[in-house]
Amino acid sequence: MRRSSKTTKTASRACRNGSRRRSLISKSIQHETLEGSDARTITLKFPDFSPSFSGVDYLFGFGLPNFYFHVATTHDILCHLGVPIGKRDYLGPLK
């Protein structure tokens, strides 16, 4: 079921605004802050357990899978709302 044009425009605007915010955040992180992060211990705190990871294990075993899960879920929601989104929207500008 396709949604109204108004719903599609609102969802598209929200995506663009979120992208701008993420760009500003990434520009505010200093390179030195990330040095040695591959070896840092990261401990997550859940109500019933607290797993610990090295930075590399966290990135590849928890962070990236969690990120891609949310990207796929966001894609599904936007498609459901009628936003015309596809693979090229993920690839960015092709030169």
C-alpha cells in the first residue's frame, strides 16, 4: 500500500535531517580520540549480564551487526511508508 505524498515527503525530510546531524557529529570527533581504540576494553551493561569486548571484537561482533540491523529495519519502515528508496540511496554518489 502506497502512502500519501505528505507522508513520503515527511519521511524523506527526516532522513535528510538525520544525515546532516550525523555529518556534523563525525566532523566533531578528533582523530586522537580514536587512537588505540582497537585494544580498549568495552563493557556493555544489560540488566542480566555485562559482556566485555576488545575494541575490534566489539566493532565486528556487536557494533556493525547492530548497525546493519537498524539500517535494514529503517529501510523496511521507509519502504512501508512509501518512500522511493533503493540500493543507489545507500551507495552514495557514483563518480
